[in-house]
Amino acid sequence: MRGVQGDHRAHWPGDAIVSTMLSLSDDLCSCLEKGMKTLRTEMREALVTYWFAGRTPERTTFQQVATFVNGLKELQDASDMEEYCEVADRMSRLAIISGGLDRNNEVGH
């Protein structure tokens, strides 16, 4: 950071990498954010693929995955910000998110 001079570089180049890493470390929550349209779109396919490949936490059910993926579709199709916020709020309380992952990578209760 010492080499950065002037206001033309508002941030350290590593900030973009760290921001991406933080978003992807909690991608289930990150894809609920309005600006994460691409992540939401990719998550709809990837989450199902990961579940079938056995790469989700052991106790994650297909019903949880399907409910979450359907919610992502609702977010994409929301007609206005109010509808978007209602769906995102409902999704944030789903078991797949609210239970979270503990440090042993197991779904919480």
C-alpha cells in the first residue's frame, strides 16, 4: 500500500480479491443481496449439482436445496424492491441458511 500515490487508486488491488473471497465464503447469504445477480443465477444450478455430488453438508436435504433454488428464482423474477426484500427476508430464515455451518462443516440444528 505504500506504493500507492494519489487519489486515482482508491483501493489496494488486493481488496477486490478479498471482497470476492468473503462473498464466496458465505455464498448462500451473499446471493440474497440485490447486486449479486450473477452469483444468484449460477447458484441455482451449482447448488443442485453439489447436492447430487455429495458436496453439501451431510444433513442437507434435497427439499432444503429445492426450496432455496426456488427462492432464488423468485428473487430473479421479483417485480419491485418490496417483493424482492420480502422474498430475501423469507429465504434468510430457511434452515439451509439459518442453521448455518459449524466449524466441523455440519448443518446446524
